[in-house]
Amino acid sequence: MFNSIRVRLTLWYLLAFGALLAGFSAYVYSALSQDLNRQFDVSLLRTAHSMANYFAEFVERKNVAAGARETVLELQLERLGTAIFREDELLAASAPDTVAAVASTSILVSSRTSREPVFATDSRSGKRLVAVTAPLDGVNYEVVVLEPLAELRGQLARMGRIIFVGLPAALILAVGGGFLLARKSLQPVVTISEQAARISARNLDERLKIANPKDELGKLAGVINSLLSRLETSFRIMREFMADASHELRTPLAIIHGESEVSLSRDGTAYDYRGSLAVIHKQSNRMARIVSDMLALARADAGKQQLIVEELYLNDLVEECCRAAQALAVPKGVQLTYESSEDVSFRGNEELLKRMAVNLLDNAINYTPSGGRVSVKLASEPARVRLIVADTGIGIPPECVDRVFDRFYRVDGSRTRADGGSGLGLSIVKLAAESHQGSVDVISQVGHGSTFTVSLPLDQAA
Ligand code: ADP
């Protein structure tokens, strides 16, 4: 139950609203009760003063005892009790319980000492008293008025009851309203989570419906939608990569399978078996190259590739690759030349840089017909070094230039080179260049040749 935000919100609301309401009610109750008590005392005092004035006229006429009785009788008001004392001597009282209340509260003693009107409450009879000293004709008279507190207490109790019943009722209404409000405002979240729950790898193209893209939930849905788009793209790339990879591996596997099956099905000479093994060896080499390229790319994708960087001479590395590539160029009748002016010291990963150079050279030789030329140049500038591999080969159609660095991309099947390229060569070139904070570009013209330029910054370690 507490796992629901709706319930938690409502409970917090109940707690906050309840505390606020209880505090407010307590404040109103105490302010009103103080006010009523003050009004009660003021009215009691006013009566005592009028009584003292009335009595004063009798004292002036030296008619004290009869005047006191008449004053008490005259002012005998409903509910009120009155009494007049001369010092401690009772002159007149409206009822015996008035005298009893005066005695039990000792109000006369306090009044005489303070000379100010004195209030007291007789808790036994539940009455409030006021005593006023009236100095008349050289004698101190005490005029006492008392009134039962029952009505005032009844009023306060009624008010208390209203608060006691009204407070929970208001709280129940508030909680109900709060719950409905929480449900209504959280409904879009429920809708979003239901929609999101329906989306899986199979229907990643679906998107959450956004009622208002500008409010908070609309923005949240927007963020989830863009996350879904990125996921969809990654899934698509992964699926294509898997499909391409299996497709690439299928050809050499089929050749190995066919070759071995033929060899096993008949008795052959040692020469035949060597021939079959040579085919199998070549195809397994091709598979190993594809798998190693895929691994390098996958590692780079996962960000796991921790390059071992070392100080090397790039001119030596490229020269070595060119020497090795002569083995491919010479039988094909392609003229391979290398030009480098000076030593180029570079910090990078030797293996990756070699694969980059070898792939560029292999491509240049493979896609250049016999009689063509491949020239390799290493140009060192203050901040960077450029490796330029130019050939006079078949070139790349303009519409394909942007895609040749994509994984498994080949311009077209009919141009596939003799050793069956996998379409990963230039992806590795791009990966190597970017791993060294560099870049690779190509300029090509069909029938005239292509120039690949790798640009590597000199002052940055990989
Ligand atoms: P592959 O292993 O098929 O050579 P790459 O990734 O190395 O794969 O190259 C992708 C495609 O780009 C190749 O299929 C080829 O058509 C084209 N290509 C690459 N280098 C050259 C080049 N020097 N001249 C012409 N086309 C090239």
C-alpha cells in the first residue's frame, strides 16, 4: 500500500493539512475563549460599578443598612448574585450562596489589600466573582457581584464540539479530494508506464503518446521516446552487424565444408590433399581476419580497448608495410612507391597503425588493375602527420564515397577483390585513425583512382 505514490502523497497531504487545521483550530478556540472570558469579566465589573454608584447615594443620605438592602433588591438581576459588605460585616446579600462563594474565595481579603477590582472563580459552585472597593464617607464598602459560568462554559463546549466534529469531517473531505487529485495527476504516469511496458525489442519503433510536450510528464515522455530512438538505432546496427557477420563467415565456412567433404569422400593423392588443405588454410585465414577485425571493432564499441601506446617512428612503420605490400603489388603488375622525407616520431599503438597502413595498401593494390600505380607518402607538418595512399585504380562512385568506411560495406559485389574482402578493412582504418584522435578522408574518381588521407595529430597520445 505504501509503495503507491498516490497513497504516500495522500498521507503526506493528510498529515500536513491535519497539522495545519489542528493548529488553526486550537488557535481560534483559545483566542475566542480568551475573548469570551474577558467580555464576561467586563460585564461583571460594569454591574459592580453601577451597583456601587447606586449604593453611594444611600450612603450620602446616611441610609446605609436600608440602602444596601435596597441596592441588592434593585439590582437583583436574573442569574446574578450580589452582596454589600462594610469591611467584613455583611450588610445585604441577594442569596446565602453568594455569601458562601465570597467566603470560599476569600475575595474580600484580596480586594482590601489590592484596592483594585478583584476577580475570583469559585470552582465548587462554578461562579465567577468580582469585588469592588467603594470608599464612601470615610468607610470602605465592598460591593460583590457574581455570575454562574455555566452559560459561558456551555458556549465554549459548543464551540469545542463544532471543532471536534468539524475537524475530522474536513480532514475526510480533504483526504478524499487529495486522493482524487493525486490519482488524476498521476494518471499520465500510469499511462506512460503501461505504454512503456508494452514496448520490447520486437516493437522498438513504437513511441509513447505525448498529450502535452511542454509539461513535466510530456518532457519525461519525450526523453523516454528519444531513449527509445537511440535504442532502436543501436538494435538495428547490432542486428545488421550480426547479419553481415554471419553472411561474411558463411562463404569461407561453406568453402571449408565443401572442400573437406570432397577430400573425405574419395581417396586422393598427397598432392590432392595438399591442394585441399591449402584451400582450407586460406579460408581459415580469411575467417580469422574477419573475426579479429570484428573483435577490434566490438571492443572499440564497448570502449574496452585499452591501447598500448609506445614511441615509434611512423616512417619506419609505413616503410615496412610498403615492403611487405610489394609481395602483392609485384605479381599484380602494380608499381608501388614510397616517399618520406624525414623521421616522424609518433606516440601510438603499433599494431593498430600497421593494420591501418596494410588495409589502405591492400585496397589500393587490389583495386588497381595491372600497369597501374600506387604511391604512398608520409607528410610531416608541425602539428600533424598525414599518410597519403593514392592509386590509379578503378575509383569509387561518388554515391558510395560516404559509405565505404561503414562496416561490411562494399561498393558492389562484382568489384569484390580476389581474396574476398570482408568490407571491414576501411572500418578498421577509421577506427585506428580515430583511436589516435585523427581522421581519414577519401577523394576518388571512377576510372582514375582514389586517394586516402589519414591525418594524425602529432602532440596527442592515443
Ligand atoms: P574490402 O575488404 O571489401 O576491401 P573495405 O572496407 O576495405 O572492404 O573497403 C570497402 C569498399 O570500398 C570496397 O569494397 C571497395 O569497393 C571500396 N574501396 C576501398 N578502397 C578502394 C580503392 N583504393 N579503390 C577503389 N575502391 C576501394
